[in-house]
Amino acid sequence: MNLLRSRFAQAVLILIVAFVVLKFGIRPAAPWSVLTLYMAIVLLAVLVFVSSDSDSWRDFVWPIHATLVDPNRRLARLVFLIVLPLLFGYYAYTQAAAKPQAPPELRAVHPAPPASIQFRGKEIQITGLDNPLRKDQASYKKHVAAGAEIYIRNCMYCHGDNLDGRGHFAHGFNPPPANFQDPGTIAMLQEAFLFWRIAKGGPGLPKESTPWNSVMPAWEDRLTEEQTWQVIMYLYDATGQHPRRWEEGH
């Protein structure tokens, strides 16, 4: 019991109890960085506690001082001189040593579209398909305006009001929403590709697009065929991009 009256023993006991509680008493387990932060806070609180007055501080440092200078504790000093470097060396080794990892999986950002898809019970041939609304040039502005309304109502929250992939919810997704302003996105794709991606969303992606599938929902249940083509027209019009033509892919 006299040992527990020692400020040093009390401090060590508090640190041990705090570590056990934080390490094993929290579910799900806290990350190591969080555990280290909390232990640093506990250590700071313990130091404040043991240094509250001169007698308490003297009682705390006495075992440390005695271990370092007392001739009768030479064996303890020798043990510390051997054990502490070994512990620090082992910790450094475990942090620097290569850890076994699963082989990386290559992910296709723009996977090849299927030859055809089912859209609301109708089979649509994707290969060689052009946007049918572009044939009606007299209604071009009307279709773009309708597409803008659809985009603002459904797509802006993720893809952003500037179509740059920085919408309100974008930071919560991995991979992030597509940046349509980037010339490496829709400018490299046929409009039929966008139709497929919008209609089927993330659930319609093939296996080569895993393990980070798109979180975009399948819009075929919410948008008609015409509305899907309209929002595609708006994407190209608003960004100043031009869709890739099928003959350019050969």
C-alpha cells in the first residue's frame, strides 16, 4: 500500500489504466493516431497533477533520481540501458518494416460500354449511337435549357454548379464526382457513353471499374430517355466541350 502512495506509482498506474481503457474499452477501436493524442492529453494531466506542489513533485521525481544515481540500483540502471534501446529499436523496426499487402487492382476509369442496354424495358444500342436530339437544331437551345434544369435539380449537389466535381457532397465520395470541365472526361467520350453511365450509374459498372465504383445512382428510374439526352447536351454546352465521334475511336 505504501507503494500506491508514491506519486510516481500513481502516475504510472493512471497511464496504464488510461491506455487499457482507450485501447480495449472503446468499440470500434480508435485509430492509433487518436489513441496517441488521448494518451498525450492524459500524460499532460498527470504531469500537472504531480507538479501541483513542491512536495508532490519531489515525491514523483525521487524514484527516477534514485534509479539514476543510487549505487545500490546499478542493476536496475543496467536493465534500463539494455531494455529501453531494444524497445525503441523494435518500435522503429515495426514502423519501417514492409508490411504484406494485397496486390493492387487496376481500375478502368472509363470502362468500355456494353453494346446495348435495357432502358425502361426498351433495348438501346449503345455502339454507334448518336444523340438523337442533335438532329433537331431548331430546338437545340430548348433542349439545353431543359438539360440545365435537370442538372441543377439532380446533379449539381455532387458535380457542382460549375460542373467541376466540387458540389456540396463531393468531399464525401471516393472517387470524387467527375469534373466535366476537365478535358480528360466528357471530351474524350461519345454521348452514348454518357447515356449509359447516367442511365445505369455506379451499379451498372463492369468489374474492371472496381474496387472503387462510382456512387452515382442509376437515373433511368428518374429520367426519361429524352431528359437523359437533354442533360448530356447541357454538359457539353456549358463546358464548351464537344463529344467524341464514333469514327474518332477507330
